[in-house]
Amino acid sequence: MINLLSLKLDRPLILAPMDGYTNIPLRLIIKETGADLMFTEFVNSDAVIYENKKTLDKIRILSEERPVAIQLFGKKPGNMAEAAKIIEQAGPELIDINFGCPAPTVSGHGSGSAILKDLPLLSRICESVVQAVKIPVSAKTRLGWDDSSINIFQTAKIFEESGISMMTLHPRTKVQKFKGISDWEYIKMLKRELKIPLIGNGDIVKPEDAVRMFEYTDCDGVMIGREAVKNPWIFRQIKDLLRIGTYEADINFEERKRLCIRHYDLSVQYLGERKGTLEMRKLYQNYFRNVPGVKNLKKRIFESEEPAEIKKMLEDFNPEIDDLSEIEQVE
Ligand SMILES: Cc1cc2nc3c(=O)[nH]c(=O)nc-3n(C[C@H](O)[C@H](O)[C@H](O)COP(=O)(O)O)c2cc1C
């Protein structure tokens, strides 16, 4: 049982922070499909302090998506503390610190996974943020910089000593990025040593994987990233599997269409007509995975920026008719 002030969660299923994806519309969709805790996209501590408009939009949270963790990255302990205080005003249940991002835009500037090369700095950042706010602070990290410098056990000890309340491990190194496998053995080993709750993450692509991660590692919660975007129903499927031992594997076409239209509506509502329309372009393929005619649908939708027109195309989408037109085009 995870018990952190207002946050009380029993073996939670958690939406991973994903830059460019875990915005309000996706979080509301995932809330509907059964996740227990949402992570925002990460935000840069300096951009929070300078009140960058796009960054402030990213730390906005709604009451209906709670509980929510807002994730922060940066390399200066003082700025991280100041940004954390601002973030606390947005009302999340948790502030999470990113010590795992391998992207050059983050680690290339000394933040995210780069801090795994400087554990005294990691310690100062954790202490500064923990002391700056009243709400619990968690941290998300990787195994270490590369295979020859795996330092996760030292990192985890520093988290505990500096007052971090919960941690997430994505057991790959920075150099690995997303290559190879997420080595759950480390989650299992760390769980045996750790006093704070441990969230396991990495390579959950079907409901059975989540159950296996709980059983194999004894972790306190599981976090799902890429598959949540590809299959937003995965949270409901995992819950059913845990509760009744089975789940609906093939989401029917009507449900796919319903949730896609709902996601489009939420995108327009919360991101605005243009941004919402453009952001949705990344997602149609996932909603209609393996549905005949989706290529044609996308082609038509991408030609329009008119929400009413796009909604009508989605509502009228009929795989059989669209499939025929695809065949005709090939001929
Ligand atoms: C597009 C994308 C964006 C990501 N952005 C973040 C981020 O902002 N913060 C973070 O801690 N991890 C980020 N991650 C990593 C995920 O949170 C997660 O740790 C990783 O994808 C492994 O989990 P998965 O196998 O379930 O996808 C991102 C991953 C992807 C694919």
C-alpha cells in the first residue's frame, strides 16, 4: 500500500510521463480507462520560474484527473526548489523529479540522466526540492549512465536519505535509450532493499506483462508509457485481469470510434482548435490499429483543419466502405 499524505494507492496502475503526449486530453482519456495516478509531461525548472506560457499550460491540472504528479527537470538545486514551490501551487498530489531522460535536449544540458554521473548533485537537488514543498516528492530514474557505471543502488539510497517518498525505476541505462530490454531483475533486487515504495516501469505491452511485473518483482505499482498511447484500454484490461482473471482483448470498432471522437473533442477543448487538431494526428493510427480503411481516413482528415468536418469524418468512418475505396485507389 502506498500511503503518501493525500495519496493512498493499493498496487496502482500509473500513466508514465511522456513529453509530447501526457497532456490534459490524454490524461482524461486514461482516467476513464482506469489508471490510478497520472504523470504530466516533464517541465523545465527554469521555464517554470520564467513563467514560460507553454510550460505553465503543462502544469495545469483538472480536478477530474486526480491524483496527479507533475514532473520537473533541471540541474540547479536552487532553481529546482523555486520551481517546485510554484508547481505546488498548481495543486498536484506529488512532485516528481526526472533523473532519467536520455534526450540530448535534456541530458546534453546536464539535466535528467546526466545527473546520474554526479550523485552529490543528485543528492542536493533531492534535498532542496523536498525541503521547499509540503507535498511528497518522488523521483524517476534509470540504472545509470552506461553498462560500466550502473549505480542504481547508490542512487536509491540517496533518494531515501534525502527524503524522497517514492521512486520509479525504468531499468535501462542512459546509453541504452530504448534499446535492449527493460531488465526487471533490477526492480526485483531493488525492491528487497528499498524502504520507500518502488514503481516498476518498462516494456509492459500487454495486460499479462503488468501482472507478471507485480508477481516477479513485488513492486508497489506499475507504470505504463508507450503502450498507453498505442492501447489506451490497457489499464482497464489489466484491472479486469487482476480482478476476474480475464479481459476483453479485442476492443470493438464502435468503442474505438467512441473513444477517438471523445479524445478529439477533449483535444480541441483543452488545446484549442488548431493545436488539438494537429496533436490528434499522432493518434488515429493507434485508435484504429488494424482497422481497414484507416490510411484513407487519415489522408482525408489530414487535409482538413476544420473540427466540425473532422468530427463528421470520424463519425461517418465505416471500415468496410473505406476499405473498398482503398482497394479502388490501388487499382
Ligand atoms: C515519447 C516519450 C516521451 C517521454 N517523456 C518522458 C518524460 O517527460 N519524463 C520521463 O520521466 N520519462 C519520459 N519517457 C519515458 C517513459 O516515461 C517510460 O519510462 C519509458 O517509455 C518506458 O516505459 P514503457 O516501456 O512503458 O514505454 C518518455 C518516453 C517516450 C516514448
